Amino acid sequence: MSSDHTLPAPFLDWIAQAANGLDTGAVAAAEVLPRLTSAGLSGVGVPVALGGSGGDTVDAVQAIAAVAQESVTAAFMLWGHRGYIEYLLRTPNRPLAERHLPDLLAGRVAGASGLSNAMKSLAGLETLQVTARRDGASLLLNGKLPWVTNLRPAGFHVAAAVDCEDGAPAFVAFLAHDDEGLTRSPDLDIMGMRSSDTAALTFANVRIGKERILADNADQWLSEMKPAFIALQCGLSIGLARRSLAEAARFVAKGRGAIAGTIAGVRDRLNHAEAQLAAGLRQHSFERDAPRLFELRIEFAAIVADAVGLELQATGGKAYLCGPGRDFARRWREAAFIPLVTPSLTQMQTALFQLRQAA
């Protein structure tokens, strides 16, 4: 993969100090998006002509990885925000994209992916949880999204895949925080990553017009979106694995050299997986070979598990002391989240099994 994305010094200083507070909820989630956008991270991989800094999806993965080296909470919020921006880059509804991209890139409004349920539906793992019925020229949306990140109370946009009660193809819609009938729950009571504006959304006769539709054929559009959606998630694993391996190597240099070879082996696996991900994205091979992308996501999760395990071994008993082990304990919790990010490891393994059975 391309060289590591370098974080601006002011952001790096802030995130290094804030990481544990973001995990426990002691630092307000409202601080994160302005910091990310002022550091230019929202615009990585976005064409300059549209207000971004240029580059491609590989560069966006690297930006998320760079943040994840310091805080998976902040990186997960960047993933949700940058993922939503990706939807606007790829929507056929250009007027909608042109109207909202400037506010998203500037961080004046938060972008939330909202398509985890849709990705599971696309793989045949569950049905869509938001439905629509026609009411004149409008559509009325009902249902629930049980887990969405980056729902900043001060203002957010979210994408949702919607099933049509009349049998028409499912579509993808854009919703906003102030839509009548759209309710954000209090923040979910999660174990870590608490300052991530993660909540549930309930739809009760939310009225939208056709100008709010990102894609009128959800299955087709989501199939095209899937490589970017999953690749950006891989940035979380890449950054966390890099940091744990670096911490393990630091302790090995102080006299725990017995596992140096194992650390090097895991780092080689990480580098190889990164190269495979970058090649697949730039050659557009994942559009034709979705199983390979799933295999890479699974491999990244395995690498993270091995990396934090090596950090524990290299650190020794200090890792279990509240003071010296505080950062490690956060990374351990962050690593426990990686297999659960939708589509989860179990869901991807199920989808791979089904694809192989069909073949």
C-alpha cells in the first residue's frame, strides 16, 4: 500500500492526549469531527474539483489507518463520515451531492454510513429494516437502524437502504437529523469507544421526495459500493495492528527479544495484506472477486488479534496495571470490536461459505 498518511502535528498532539477519554466518554464526541476536518482528513481521496485533497480510496484507507494508530474511536467516526462522503461521490443524484458535499467536507454536518443492515441484506443475511409506502408524490419511511455511528446531535446526514412495500426495487435514501419523524436514541451503552456518537435511529412516517434518493436500485448500487465500504473499514485494523506491533517491538528492544521473529512475521503479513488491498482497489478486481475482499477483511482481523496479543506478551505484567497498561487496555478493547464491525467476521465467513457452495 502507499506510504503512511502523515497526521498534522496539532491533530496528532490532540488525539494522543484524547484517545483514552474518547474511549471512556470523558472527552466529548463533539470535539472529534471538527478536529478531523480541520486536519484535512475528510477530503482525502476526494477529487480536488469537488473540494477534497485528491488521491483515491487507497489514500482514504491510509488516512483512517493513521488515525486508528492513535484512536479507533476517532477512526471509526472518520470511517462513518468518509464512507458517507463516498456515497455522495458515487451517487447518480449529482444535484444532491453538489448541495451537501461542501458542508460534509467542512465538518458543518456529520455523515453517517447507516448501510450496515443493507450490506447484510445484500449478502442474504437479514432483511432490510426500513420500509417505504407511497403517499402521493412522496414516500413514507418506517423502521429502525439499531446501530449507527457519527450521529452528531448538532446535525447529521445518514444513508439508509429502504424496502418498498409495493414490491418495487429497494432504494437508498438520504435522511437528515431534523427530518420530522426521525428520532435519534440516547448514545448506546457500549463497552468502549463511547465518544463516537453511536446511537439507534427510529423512522416513524418520515416523508421524503425523490430528490432525497441516492440510488434507486439498492442492490446494484451497493454491489458497486461494497469494495470501498469494506476497504475503508480495513483502515481500522491496519492502524491498530501497526500501533500494537510498534509497541511490542519497543518492549522487545528493552530485552524481550524472544518474540522478535514472531513480531516480524506478523508485520510481514500486515504489509502483504495491505499490498493486496491496494492492488485490488486500484485494479478494480474486487468488483469481480468479492470473496477475495472478504478474505482480506478476515485476515486483517486475525492480524489485529495477533498484534495485540504480541503487545501483551512483550509488555508483560505492566500491561495489567491500570496506569502503565492504560493504553494497552484501550487497544485490547478496540481489537475486540474489530470482528464485530458490520459485516462481522461471522457474517463474512457465512457469506464466503455460501458463495463457495454456490460455486
